[in-house]
Amino acid sequence: MPELAKRQYDRHQYRVNYYNTGYTQRTNSRTVKTVPLRRTADSKKIARNNLIHRIISVAVVSVLGLTILPYGFNKVTKFMFNPTPYKEVKADYHKLLFPTSDYLSNHWFLGERSLVGAEVKKPAMTPLVEGTELTGLENQLKNLASLYPSIHPSVYVWDYESGNYADINADEIFPTASIIKLPVLVQLFRSIERNQLTIYDEMPLTEYYRTEGSGSLQFKAANSKYTIDTLARMMITESDNSATNMIMARLGSMTDINSGIREWGLKHTYVQTWLPDLGGTNHSTARDMAQILYNIDNPKFLSTSSREKIFDYMGHVHNNRLIAAGIPSNATFLHKTGDIGKMLGDAGIVFAPNGKKYIVVIFANRPHNSPLGKEFIVKASEIIYNNMVY
């Protein structure tokens, strides 16, 4: 074997035999095997370190097993099989998952509250079919509004014969004040038609329902009884807040009202506060209110008897100082007004002597209790009547 190859081969054999605890030295004539190598000081050190690591590992596992694991079992695992020693205490998991459902819900099904959107595919109400936009009337109303810079209006007008309409901020959300009593009234008669109650049912006036603001019921004797018919009439004609709260409670609270409104297909009308709503949290739009007014006369939505009863209430509203003040005395106006410090409004149906018929809704945000709000509504009503009738 060449010398260079021989040296390379010997090196290889040395490494192989060294790691086999000994090595074999080859020569040209014979092979001499050496005795195995002894354990070095480094290997002893490694063994000692391994022993220390094992001791530490055993100690850590012992700590976990004796302290942390039992604590975790008592606090977590045990409750998976035995949730609580107090069997009489029941957790309401629905409220834990949906903590706002009690005050944001608008739907009630099988005893559970939920928040649902408006029914837009098959709404119970028939949508208004709009014809030509009355830009001339809109321009006149805008010119009027420019004379009242402190008043921010929302106006919607719709003609029954042609479908022509005028729209000034009609989709903007406004506080409704007592105009919110219109959807409460409609939901009442929808419930009557479903045989959930009758207009002859009675309710006692308790301190729970008695409230300030408009209406005479707040001054009546405690526990005096009133029929649903009487309460509904007082709610609309006197705008009685106590009567409204009694009716809403009889229907199932604000949840039932909101559930009905969503079923009708209205997106922006919402009841959030018992009356009086001085903060203006109950809200709607002029277009939504026009939709409600239109469907009162819709036989697919309300029966003839319900419509006649509702129109009877709306025809005897005591407050005739807003839209009614801007139309002739021989015209008929079925409506509901609303008045709080920051908003004044009126919504109804005008029947002119010549047979013309139109819906008009006016909201006016104003400085607190400013008389300019009333002045604007009356003048706007005059302009609208002259454009729609003549």
C-alpha cells in the first residue's frame, strides 16, 4: 500500500477503535491490540451533572404534584364534574353570554330576549310607492328654513293620489317625543286582532305607572280602573304619559313594541324609555312615521274596525297649534303631536274639502323650548297645503 494511503487508513482505524473503548495499531507484519481506554475526568463531570439535573427535575415535579396540581384540581377540574355545592343557585348563562339583552332587546321568543333587525324581505307593512319628487315644494321649504337658522327640520310629504312626495332630511333620525305613541297605538290594535287582549280589559292605575308630564291620569285616584279603550284614547287625545306606560306594560313592555316595529319593516324607529322621554331617546324618522300613517289605512295590515278606532282617537287630539294651525278649518286632520324641550313635531293625514289627501310629518329640532319651532311648523304647513291642494 502506498505510504500516503497507509497513513490515511491508520488514522481512520484509530478513530473507529478509539470510540470502541480501545484501538488497534496495524503494522506491516502484525496487529497489536491495546487495552481499553479509561474513563476521563470529563466523563465523570458529565455524569455528576446528569445526577444533579435528575435531582432538580424530581424536585420540580414533586412541587407541581404536591401543590399546584391539587390547587388546579380543586379550582378547575373538580368543578367540571361538581360545578357548585350550592345546588339552589342557578346561573343564567344567557345573560352571561348576552349581558345587554335586557335593555337592548327588541324581540321575545320562548322566554328569551334577543336583538333582531327589521324584516326587509317580507315586512308586515306595505312600503310607500313614491312618484315624482316635488322639488318646487322642497325649495320653498328650504327657503323657509333659511329664515330660521336655529331650527333644524325634517319634513316628509306624500300624496295619496299620485305618490308625489317632498323630502327634507326625511331619513335623518330625530327624537320623537310623544309621536312615539303612534306605533304604540298601532301595536295595541295588532295585539287586539291577535286576541291577546280586548279594548274592554281593565287596568288599575298604580304608583308604578303614574308619571309626570302631559295627561290628566297622573292626578286620578290610586287603583282606579280604566279600560284599554279609555287608556288608548287618553294616550292620543291628551298625550297622556301614564296611560301610555300602562298600555306598553300590558303589551309586554318596550320589547313587544320594538318587536312589532321590526316586524313591520321599520329600521329607524325605536322605543328605549318609558314616558315622559325628556331626554329624547325614543327616536324615528319622518319617513318611518309616514309609513306607519299610510298603513293604518291598509286592510292587509289592520282591520277596518281597528282603523276606525285609531282614526277616531287621532281626530280628537287636543293640541291643534302646529300643522293643524296651518290648514283651513274646514279641512280634517288626523294626527299626533310631540313636544319636548329640544324637539317639536307633528305627524298626520290631511283631508282637504276638495277630496285631496296627503300625509305630512314635520320634526323640528330647536333651542330648548324655543317658540320658533312652532312658528316654523305652522308656516311650513301653510306652504305644504297650498302646494298639495291647489
